[in-house]
Amino acid sequence: MNNSKAILIVKNPEALRVAASAARISTQQGTALEVFSRSQGDEKDLKLIDKVLSSGHKSVIEHQTFSVAFDNVSVLVEQFVIEARLASYTVKSRRYVDFAGAGYVVPEGLEAPQAEAFREAMEARFADYEKLMALGVPKEDARFVLPYCLRSNFFMTVNARELIALVCAMIAGRGKGFKEIESLGAQLKAQFDAIYPNVIDGELKRYPGCAPTELPTEIEDPTDAVGGAELLSTPPNELMLLEAAMGFSGRFEPEYGAFLTQKNLRRLMLDARPRELELLNYVFGVRHISLACLTHFVRHRVDSPIVPPVMAALAGGSYVLPETVRANAEAERVFRAAFASQAEAARKALALGTDPADVSYFAMSGHQLDILLGMNARELMHFMKLRTCSRAQWEIRGVAGEMLLLLQQSLPALFGMYGPSCRFGPCPEGRMSCGKPSERI
């Protein structure tokens, strides 16, 4: 049964006065506090906000924030929602938490034969998850057989402008056609309408939607594959650009007329605000990463990922094979059989007329896809601090290490300094530290 809920648990009603004050301050006399005193959070303020938004000045409503509890939604929904770039998320970890009893979402509207086939497949995958753990496979590797209908619970905090964009995407954009996503979007809209009537309806009238992505309907035979990365694009004249940025900022002393020195690069790496690095942009093609690994990429708020639909991972057939599974013959048999069985179950579902959007739930966390990813050098430094750490999950650590090697080949003077957080100071892991810090820069 589908009990997915999205509830606005923190609404901050006082923020209505702030949003109304923001609508007034650019055209009225007085200090910020004097303008705020004229806003009472009443019908007059609502009309003003509606008028300003209809004129395209949407930043005023960013002063209103919400915290949302996504309760017993599917991982498919989780993947969709966390791609919203300007929100903050905390998700229950499948590396550390046992999800054997988490349950799963069944799409609404399935006919009896479709629902029966769906449940049969999902019950089998949860049984495989438990078998793998009983065989000594750690939770972080056993989770790869969990399907994307797995129930997830997480929190999101977001400003009203981004929430409006998310709701529009859920009910009229790329989420349209996924029943659960549309339902959750409708739930959020109803709660938002109670605070700001007609605002989302007004946005929907202007909403351009998204170019539809046709979901695949052919399922390839499963096979394990190893992920990797390719550096597709680098800035022209990287050294000259960084030299110019460091000189222009006025924060560095030249040596013999040059700003790009080892001393200055070290200062830049340790600086709290290395804006100069943001001018260097890099694009990667990342191949054969699991859906579980994908979440490590999309959580970084300043990168720009292009991600195919989840159904593409299922249809492609490739999956990750952890070393902990490969080292145990019985575990490997269970693991491989799970992916083979799920492929057959997905084909059966399609043959029964199940909507490809609903068949997306058959994708498993270990299924792989390819993505394109853009990041500037400042975000890459943050990414590498987290993802090349020995505490990072092994799959993302391997891909990050390959990305870093490519960067070091492109611009060794800069990226030779990149690495885990311990290269820049004390290890932030505390008692969880590996005890083997990298050499400081």
C-alpha cells in the first residue's frame, strides 16, 4: 500500500511579514525595521506578494522557508527530490541502517496481475538482502539488491521559491507521469495554498514544463561492470586563467612578477574563500556508477549533473559487484541471481502492460548508469576532501580518485594539492578517523 506523505512540518508564519517587507523596501522610505513594522501578515500583505510575484520579482518569497518531512516515500521519490539544487537534505543512511523491515511502495492503479507480479519481485529482493547480510555481506553492499520502491524517510528545508519550482516539476514537469511523485506534489501544493493562495497556480500558468524523456521498454541482460571517469572538458589556458584571477583579486603578492607560485597556491588552498578557483570549470563523463553512488554526486549543491531517468539504469542491465560479495561464492550466486530475477520480473511487468514509469521501481540500488557532471575547481576541492577520504563509501571513493588523477594530469600544480580533508588540517572524523592522515599541503 502506498502511504507516501510530504508534510510541511515547519512553516514559520512570521516569514509572511518578512516577504511582504521585502516587497516594499525597494520602493518605500524608511529603515528595514520601519518597513517591517508596516507588514502585519494579513490579507493586504498576501495581495502585495501576489502582485510582486506576478511581475516576475520572485526573490521576495525566498524569505519564507519550510521544512518538509518526506514520510515513507520511495527511493525513486528521494532521487527525484534531492536533485533540487537549492534545498538542504538529511536522508536515512542505507550504509549503516538495516532496511530489512522498511517495506516498499506499490504504485497506485496497478491491475491485480500487475500488483501480484510487483509484490512477488519486491518480496524476493528483500529476502535476498537478508540472505546477503546473513552471509556476512555488510549492509552498505547488501543494499545494492534493494529495489527503488524501498521506503525512504528524509527531511528537506527549502525556501518558498524553490519549493514552488519543485512542486511545479512534480505535477507538471519531469515528475508528471509518476503517480507517487504527482501525488506528493499535490499534497505539498495543498499545504502551500493554505498559506499563499493562488501563488502556485499562477506559476503553473507560466510554467514551461520540461521536454519529455521517453522511458525505455527493453530490458538488457544483467552483467556486472566497473565504473570509471573521463575528463571531457577543461578551461582553455588553465594556468593563465588562474594566474589572472589571483592577480586581479589583489590578495596575493607576486614573486618575480608571477602570482601563480607554490607559496600562493598553498595560501589559496587554505583560504576560507578561494573564489579564484570558481573560474576554472571542468566536465566529466562518469560511467557505470550505481544508483546508490549517484546520490553522492547529486548531494553536492554546486555541481551540475545531467542524469538519465532511473528506468535507464534498469534497462541498461549493468550492475556493481562489490568485493565483499565476490569474495563469497554463495553471496555472489545470490547477488547475481537477484539481478537476473529482477530483469525477468521487469520484462514480465512490461508484458502485463505496466506503465514504464511504474516499472522504474524495479530498478535496484546496484543498477548502473552514466552521467555528465560539471564542477568548478572550488567545489572539486570540497568534493575531493569528502570523497577521497578513507571513510568515504568505496565506490564513490574509487571514482573520485580516478577523477582526481585526471585533474592532476591536466593541471598538476593546482590539483596535486587536492585530496582528503586531512591534507588541509586535522581529520574531521574524530574517533572514526583511519589514523593514517595524508601529508599536509
